[in-house]
Amino acid sequence: MNYQETLQYLYSQLPMFSRIGAAAYKKDIHNTVELCNALGNPQNQFKSIHIAGTNGKGSTSHMLAAALQQQGYKTGLYTSPHLKDFGERIRINGAMIDPEFVIQFTEKTKAICENIQPSFFELTVAMAFEYFAVQKVDIAVIETGLGGRLDSTNIITPVLSIITNIGFDHTQFLGNTLEAIAFEKAGIIKQNTPVVIGEVLPETKMVFEEKANSTKSSILFAEDCYDISVRDHRSNQMVCEVMNKTTQELKELITDLNGLYQTKNLKTLLTSIDVLNKNGITIKEENLTTALANVKKLTGLRGRWDIISKEPTIILDVAHNKDGIQTLINQLNSNYLNSKFHFVLGFVNDKDIDSILDLLPKDASYYFTNAHIERALPHDKLKLLAKEKKLNGESFDDINLALANAKNNAQKNDIIIACGSFFTLAEINENQFDN
């Protein structure tokens, strides 16, 4: 098989959560353990950092990988899902996995796959671990897929665990209370391994503290360590004022991730870097500064408040759950107070759509769409659900048509925001826009 044939085999032959949803979800790590045993347990051959959370874990993973990479460490990065190319999931120093390795690994593991029948995610986790081991990375940043305790990535013994925040998402798997969800995420906390918690709520703080106590793990809450505020927005950059609460030192940091919600992730990142510096993984101030200003260039991060066109401004963001959409709306109202909004929306069918639609402004224009996967919520059904909430607009089977209509209807000072599932935004042809 060539590379494209190999990818097609992986997508079509293995149960894939992004495509079919719950049927692909495995509530244990048995298959990943078996796969990695057969490979000689590559996950034990490099240092790792494990990151979980409802929102923000992707951005935090990329920022941390950028900082490690800029410092000179050979840095692996495993994230999911991908937007455009499978290789986005597995990177070393920003470069996507070698297609030849994907082909060879898939061929090598066919026999064991026929025996244990892993999911797509389980196999790609094992692939990432094998690639990082073969390439002899110094350290790898590993983002969980769903949850933590039973996530396929949770067979690593990291030098640091990070949990960005807790919100309501994937409740059918993780539980329908914040405490239950926090318990699942806290499953990545390992014995005698430090843990950093980003945002914390009264309902979740005790869950994390109890887990950390039981594993004899030091625990730091990022909000106790740093205060961060946005001072200015420049062209695709955000200028932040950072207060170190321990030393009372004030400094300025500039990041190319310019969503307001990144201030929360920055607190988590800076606290995590403090822990790493104390544990022999040094990241110097000048390298951190350079990395934060160039995260997208260094690691290839996409879909976080990406401004892809002006007049009208077109923003892409993968906000896809209640907390993510609320944060996105807060920034729209803050940055573009007197602008008219055009929302291009597409979701998968297992989200709490009612709660999301309740947050959206009734005076905006709407363009409903869907990705072309089994799990997508059909655009016409989304339109009907939105109409019940007094959100009116048209629906389109292709996000590019939806965006074209939004652009035709918008004045030059209007704002078009395309958000929702990764899989919907992945189908955008950005060549149609002037950056």
C-alpha cells in the first residue's frame, strides 16, 4: 500500500470515534497495553508530559512543545484529531510523521490488529509511541483523546501531568457531573509525579487534591501562581501582562495564539514550566519568549482564533462545546462590540446542542452546515433546532458554500465566525480567501 491507501485502510477498517462516535470508544486500555507489549513498550523509552482537560489541552500541548523545541530538545507531540492531514497528530519538532513510517507500521501491526481489533485511536497512539522511540526524542508531549483514566494514552509514566480544566463534554462517557468528569481526568495523575491544574472549580478542586494525596503527587493550581491580562491585540498577536504571584514580578509576553481564552492556558503553561525547571528540564526565558510568539510556525497549530481574511474579518475556531462557545462569544463581544456577526456552524450529533444554541445571539445571521462523516449532525436538522431557539438562517451541505454565502451577505466591517467540530472546519478550502 502507498500512503493514501494506508490511510484509507486505517480510516475504513478500524473503528474511528471521529467518524462513528460511541461505537468506537473502548472503556479500557487493554488493547493499547497489548499493542505496546508487542512493540516492546516504546512508551517507556522516552520522557513524556501528559495533558488532559475539557478545553485548552490542544493549545497547551502545542505551546509546551514549542517551548521545549525552542530550547533545543528533540520534542515529540501527539494530539488529536487532525484538521487536514493525518500527520498533524504525530510530530517531532513540528514536522509531521514520515509517511513511510505510517505505511511500515501499519503493515507490521496488521497481524496483531486482526487478533485484538483495536480502534483507530488505539493504533495511532501505539504508532506515535513507536515513532518517538525509534526517532529517540528527548521528550514527548502527549495529549489525551477523551477523558484520562481510561484513555489509550494513559499507559505512560510522565514526568509531569497537566489538567487544563473541567467542563461538560462527552458526558455519555465521562459522567454528567463536574466531579465525575474531574475523576476521569484525574486518572492521569501518577505516583510521585507532579501535577499542574489549570482552571479549578469548587466541585473539582477536592477531586484533584484527593487523587494527588493518594498518589503522593505534588499539586499546583495555576491560578495560585500567575495572573495574566491582555494588554493589546496586534496583527495576529496578543500582548499579555503577566504577574508571577510568588515573586510579584511583572513581565510582558507576546503570543501568536490570540484568543482571549489563551490567557488561561498561559497560566497553566507557565506553572508547568516552573515545575519542569525545578525537575531538571530547563526552558530558558528567552527561548520561552521566542516560542510563544511563534507557536503556529513551530508546531503547526491551527483552528484557534485563526483570522484567515479581512473585510470582512473571517475567524476559524474549533470551539465545539458549551464552555468553548461561551468563551468564543465573550471574545467576539469584547473585540468587536459594534459589529454584526455571521455564524457558520457545524457540529457532531453527540453534543449538547440545546445548551450551545442557548448561548448564541439572536440578532446574528446563521449559516448551518455539516461535515461529511457519519457522526455529523445534518445541516437541515441543525437549522430546525436553531429555529426553535429563534436563531434564523440558511443551511448548506458544504461549509465552503456556507462561508461563500456569509461572505456575500457581510459588509466589510462585519465578522464571520466559523466554529464547531474539527471535522467541519477541516473541509474548508482556505485558498478561496485572501489572508
